[in-house]
Amino acid sequence: MDSFEVLVMLSNPDDFLGWPRAQKLERYERVVQWHDYIRELHGKGNVRCAWGSHQLLSRANFVNSQGLLLAVYKADSWKEFDELLLRDPLRDYSRYVTTPLTQLLEDRQGDLERYERTKELLTKSTDPMRGAVQSVYRSLFTQQPDYVGKATQYYAPKNPSTGLDDHEKPGDPLQVMVMGVNPPEAIGLWDDTRKLFHYEKVNWWHDYMSILVQEGKVSHVWGAHNFFDITGLSGLTKGAGVAIFRANSFEEFDSLYQNDPIREATLFWTVLLQPLADQRRADEERLKRARH
């Protein structure tokens, strides 16, 4: 099989605040070991991109995260991926989210086909009332933005590797990772016509991402393969994708984010990223303080 990429995100367990001091210290040590491990994998080509995160944790809920760590793994087989993750020094000391990634333009083709397939099934009926109802229903939703369908070529970023020794400098743009998934009601509450209109907006999202790539406002974008929660039944269907925005201020990011055509019909994670070298420095300082 061809090589593939998986976004791996990890943070401390939910019960971390109740851990004894010695157990917390061990995890701090393993976080520093994780940095060494990522450097090893980066040198071998098994990790292309990796980031730490600033301590902007949540605007609505109390959370106990000691800092989210992120890496894009690259493997030639699932056996190899298993081995890489099992060797991770934090594997038994952290919570993980793993998202199989796909290239943006391949993901776009799949989304276009899904939209056309759903549209064809909905228009098979010869009942004239169905067309009239759908026309009225469609009028309740946003019409497509002016930029949709205007591109003669769609662009995707090269998703460049990140340097492990890069540091954040004054004047550097904010890097914000945005990952979207469909809301749970998409499974049980949306009828087929409502889903069709959402699929249409997902296609608009591809147009919008292409524009932001051209403008240099997005540095990395991936689609997401279908995968579900192994701990139980999941209502989350295929993810909208993963994008890393570049903005000079939160005001600029707000403007870019609010214009996202699926912004109001999708659940999002947002993470304020920082270079891994800065994250390592903070993690080493935390370990130093914990030892004294």
C-alpha cells in the first residue's frame, strides 16, 4: 500500500490533577522523552510536522490540559504505524486523538461525488410537489458565495515539514489549527435534503480553502478519511478537514474564520499552535521546577 499520514494529538489524562507528585513528575519526564522521540522519527521521515500549543485552553469550559502536543505521522503500513505509536513514551500516560488524513484535492473529489450522488437520488422522483418543496426549502438556506465556481484551478498547500529547532519570533503570524466534524444531529435529525445543502456548503469550503491557500492565509490543509470512535457508537460522520490558518492578529483570524461557509453548521476544534522548540523549552522548564 502507499504511504499515508495520521494526525496524532495528545494531552494529559482527565484525572491528572489527582495524580501523586511522583507520578506527575514521571509524566513530565516522559513529555521531554517524547520530544526526543519525535526528533528521531522526524530524522527517519516518519514525522513530517509537529507542533506544541499555547496555553489558550478553552473559552467556555475548565480544562486541565498541560499543553496539547501534535504530530503528523507518516507510515507505509498500519503495522508500522502501530509500532511507532507503541514506542511513544507517552502512550500509556496520555489521551490521544488519531485522525487519518487525506490530500485536500482527493478529498474534494470525494465530496463532489457525494454531493452529486445525493442530489441525483433526491431528484429521481417524478412527483412535481417534491421539486416545489425542495425549491422552497432551498430558499431557507444561504445562497452560494460569489467566489464559488470561479476558480479555473484549485490549489492545495504543500503541507511543508516543520523545523524542530524553529522558534517563534516577534511579528510572526498566529498559527491556528482548525479541525471540523459534522454535528451529531446530522445522523438522526437532518433529512436527506438538509444533508444535501450541507454537502453543498462543504464543496464551497474547498473553494474557500483554495483562495486562502493562494493568499498565504493557510499553510497546511488536509481532508479527513472516514473513521469513528472505537470506544462506542459514534454519530460523527466524515470530518470536514484540518486547516492551519496564518493571521497577523485575532481580528484577522476572526474575519477568515467567520467567512468559512460551514462555520455555522459544523463542530470545530481550534488550537493555537507554537513551534515545537518553544514547547520543548517550556516542558523542560516545567520538569525542572517539578524536581525542586
